[in-house]
Amino acid sequence: MAVWTIAAAVLAFASIAVFLDWRSKPSTHQGSTVTLIRPGDKGPPTTVTIIRPDKTSRSEAPAIGSIEVIDGDTVRSNGVAYRLIGYDTPERGDKARCDDERRRAELATNRLRALVGSGNAQLTRVACSCPPEQEGTRGCNYGRLCGSLTVAGRDVGQILVSEGLAHLYVCAATSCPKRRPWC
């Protein structure tokens, strides 16, 4: 049992070290574009145009190449949903456990929309903290891939946490901690 605990701690430490090293690299992207970098890709990154959310067209699917904010910690790009890592926001709608959580969820969602809409956003796919072979399935983040999103070189999770709209939520290599309650 102790060997597995040590192995898990080493993997978690290595994951955090790689993440922090990656986060320390400066962003060189400007304008209202999103650059999607997939690990292992040898070709140029995919660059997409940000379309600012319009309250009147929320039911319409986003155009190809757009980024859509689903909630405070989920975005969709090119039809693929990404769970943003490093933080957790309140649940919306019937998933919320109280009215205050529902209200906070809307604030977090609207703030993320404003951040993405300001331009200079970079979405990077990262490995999810799921058991092997589970990434991208219903058993791992409800079918979402994992990503990190920066705007003007700043991590959106850090911004939302600093504004009280999110909690830090750092996962280990293959599992995540229990979510903190909002109610």
C-alpha cells in the first residue's frame, strides 16, 4: 500500500511540475484568436476565431472555429467540449444544490464569457486525470476532454479564483479530489 501511495505522490508531483513548466512559457498570440495545441502534434497549432456570445442566439450551434463558453469551467471549440483544469466553479441549473450556487454559477459563466470575448485567448489540450483508456469517454469528465485556457497570458482559473468565482481544484494523475460545496 505504501508503494502505491508513494507512486501516486511522485506522479502527482511530476504532473504538477510539467504543468507549471508549461504555464511559465509566455503567450505570443494576439488578437481575437484561440490557438489549440494538441500534445504530440507535429504540425502547426489550430487557430480559431473567437465569436463573442450573443444572448439572442444561445440555442444555435457555434460556427466552426469558434469557442463557446458552456459554464464557468467548460468550453467548446470546434465541436469538442473541454473541462478546464485547475479550478472548479458552481453548478448551473438543476445540478446546483441551492439558489446561491445557481447565482454564483451564472456569475462565473458570464465572467468567463467576458474573458474569452476580450480576445487573445489560448486553449491548450492537456491530459485528463482519468484512469487509463477513459479519457474522452462518459466515465471521464462526462465525455469532455481537458484543457487549459489563458487570456492575455493569464490563466482564467486563477482569475476566477482570485475573484471568488471558483475554487482551486487540482487533480492527481488518475483521480480528482471531492468537490468543495458551494452551499
